Amino acid sequence: MWRDTVLVAGKDLRIEIRSRVALSQVVPFGVVALALFAFALGPDRAPMAKAAPGLFWVAVLFTTVLAVQRSVSVESSDGARDGLRLSGLDPAGQFLGKLLSVAAQLLALEAVLAVGVVLLFGTRIEAWWLIVASCLLGTLGLAAAGVLYGALSAGLRVKETILPFLLLPVVTPVLLAGTRIWQAALAGGTPSYGSPWFHLLIAFDAVYLALGVVVYGPIQESA
Amino acid sequence: MTTTVPVTAAEPAATPAALLPPGLVQSRRMVWTTRIIGMAAAVTVALTVWLGLWVTPPDKVQGDLVRLVYLHPGVAWVALYLAFGLAAVASLLYLWPRTRSLFWDRLAAAAVEVGVVFNVCTLISGSIWGRPTWGVWWAWDARLTLTAVLLILFLGYLTLRRVPAEPDVRAKRCAYAALFAAVDVPLVHFSVVWWKTLHQGATVLNANLSPEIHGSMAWTLLLGFVALTLVFVWMLLVRYRIGALEDHLGSGELEVALLERRNEGAEAAR
């Protein structure tokens, strides 16, 4: 399973590195979203700094939709999905591989966005470890749920429009937890405040990882 | 340019009456069960209205507003627990290979659709109650937010159902979607509870199991739960039957269309 994971993740990431779609379209979209939030909240620094944690995660959520759609569409042509299905690779490995690829892209985007939040919104980050931990855990959950819903909608003609509608409400807990942990991190970072939210993120990751490992194969066969 | 050639009378599947599945239309037991439950629902709802509006006293603090207590918790119970729980269990039973049957798929679909109606009623009755007591139509309270998120998840499921596909494919896809959404509900629950809480705690099923409501009000509240559960079951049965008929008609129409195209081909070849 792990070998297959590395293979699939390597394949997806190689495609992204060579095609540069993630770099030239997905990441800029996140930055554009951040800039739009800044325009919407006006030139005053105070409301922007206050809303920064939520805006960061909303931008990440929107970009997740793009990254998942991209991850589905690289396999939509030339019968690539059937090829993967027939390749004999472990479905759990395929799930984890696609998840790692999406997660890696999202983490790169989050690094850019975090710098953007600090520079554009004038926020000061007091506890870096909270930020890093919340991003790692949140991204894992987003990627897991995203790849699952991506597989579910892959065969549909309306996949572009139905994916955000199905996926975004489901990842509400990540948005709430991520935002609250960021607020704690910006306010000085007391671990006691952040900890129930970390439990929530870990539970979310565990649920969707386990679900994906179990049902990714059957979904591929039925879609 | 295509011209539709009338289907020859030799094809029995073309007449609507022949398309009806025998087990559904001719099962008198099913029809009578539905009718009896419907009548029981009507009677209990009427009793609840009478007790709630005329017999029970107004509340010391809330006055006549308290009469919403006979409606709102019952509707919420159906929407949040009964409908969603039934949809989740039915979807799981569909996915389980040994119990796989379109029965569970249609049951899940019916539960979700009726659940949406009850969910919207929950939000509306809650808003009507919230405005005079809390001073706002909507508050970002834990339970309200959970109800709203559930409504969106329900609507997503129904949207997915509307994507045309073979009944088996659609059933499987929707069952997975229901499963993914169902495992999310406890997570959303905890996240919004920690996020904010304004709503009062449960009145009857609270932690120390001592109801904070007494006398005729308690009985009316209980009757309201029974009445709304009966309404839910009745709507569920009717919706299930419609779903089964729709599926049957859909496959019948496909056969008719295939036959028509085949006839066209035969005409052209002549």
C-alpha cells in the first residue's frame, strides 16, 4: 500500500510540476481571494487583522475545491481512470497518494497565504507552532474529504458545479477549528484554548482517512 | 428531423397501467397501512392543536408564546434525529452487500426529502419563537447552526439524486454521499457547540432525566412528538411509493423510447 501511495503521489506531483497548473493558476487564485477580502473589508487595518484567521481558512477552502477538481481532471482524459483501476495498485494506496499530492499543494499555498496575511492584513503571529500544527492537521482533513468527494463526483457531467456544494458544508468543522486555533495563535497562543479544537481536527482527519482507505476502491468501481 | 412513430399496440410496456409494479399498487395492506397512519396523524395533530391552543395554560414568563413548545421540539426531533438517522441507516444498509436493495435507497431518499420539509419547518418555527424571546430572527447559536448545516447537507444529497443515472449507480453514489455526510454530523455538532451556545438545553431528555415541564403541558408536548412522528411516517410512506412508481415509469419510458427508435430504424430501412 505504501509503495502505491508513493507512486500515485509522485505521479500527481510530477504532473503538477511539469504542467505548472497548480503554481500558475491555483496558488494565484488563493492570493487573489486574499486581495479581494482586503478590498471588501476596507483599507483600515483593524477589521482586516480581526478577520484574518477566518479569511485565511476560507481562501484555503475555496482553493481546496480547485485543487481537488484539478486532481480529478488529470485523470479524466485518455481513459486514465480506467488505467489506474486496471493497474492493480491498491485502492487505499491510490487514495492516500492523491491525498498526499493535494495536501502538498495546499500546504505550499498555505505558506504563501500565511505570508500574505501577515504582510497585507498587518497581523502579528505570536505562536508559530499553533499555526503550523493547525495547517498540517487541517490540510490533511481537507485533502482526505476532498479526494473522497472528488472520486464520488468524478464520473458526473456536472462535477465542477456539484463538488463545491457537496464538499464545502462537510468541511465546516475544519474551518471553525482552524479559525479558532489561528485566533489563539494571533492572540498569544495558550495551548489550553486551542486543544479541544486540535482534538476536533484529529477526529476529522481520522474519520475521513479511515473512510477513504475503506471505500475509495468501491467508489472507483461504481462511478 | 425526427418523427415519432406511434408504438405498436403489441408492446404491453407502453401502456401506463401495465407499467405499474404489481407489488405496490395492488398491495392493499400497504395502501391501508398508509391510510390508517395518515388518519392517526390527522387525529393526533388535531388533538395537539386543541390541547396546545385551548386547554393548556399560558406560561408565567413567555405567555402564549410557550405554545410553540408543542410544535417546535417535535418538528426538530423528526428533522434532526428521525429523518437523518433513518437516511443514514438506510444508506448503510444499501451499501452493505447482503442487504443491498433499492428498497433502502428509496427509503433513504424519501427520508431525506421529508426531512428537508421538517428541517425548514424547524428553522421557521424556531425563528418565529426566537424573534420575541431572544430579540432576533436568527442567532449563530450551536443548535441553529447545526440545523442549518444539516439542511445544506440534505440539499446536497437531493441535488446529487437529481443527477441522471441508472438507478443502481445513482443509489450507490447517493448512499456514499449520505455516509460521508453522516459521519460529519458529530464533528459539526461538537465544533458548533464549542463555537457558540445560546439555545436552552433539552427540556425532557436532559442529563438528570427530570423533565422541567409538568401536567397538561408535558402531556401535550409528548402528544406533539407522537403526532409529528406519525405525520413523518405517513409522508415517508407516500413518498416511498411515489419514488418506486417514478423509477418504474422511468425504466418503462426508456423501453418505450428504445422501441420508438427501433421502429424509426425499421421505417427508414424499408
